[in-house]
Amino acid sequence: MKTTNETTTIMFFDSEGDADARMRSLNRSAMNARHPEIFCVVDGPDDNFAVVDLTTAIDLGGGYRWAI
């Protein structure tokens, strides 16, 4: 599932590996496009994982990780 509004993008994944692969893909694309947005993986609400932008990850107040 993907939810988007003006400032936040959240994508949910059942596996951590799928979330990690999507995060890395988004971060590589942003780096190649010289786009300043960084995406992170956080624990999701339903025993799953979410890919969110860095600002959202910080606002959630939990742990997060990111990579390129």
C-alpha cells in the first residue's frame, strides 16, 4: 500500500528485505537526480515495515535506518 499527500510518502511492505530494496532504489534514484530527499525504513504498524522520508522517520520518534 502506498499513501501520499503533499509532504509524506509511506509505503508498507510485509518483509524487511522488500522494504530495504525499495528504500535503496529510491535513495539511489534521488542521488542520481540530485534530489535532496532521503528515504528510511521504519517498523510498520501491523508487524510490517514502512519506507518513509527522513523527516517522517524522525517525527515518528522511533528507530530508523537508511542506506544507498
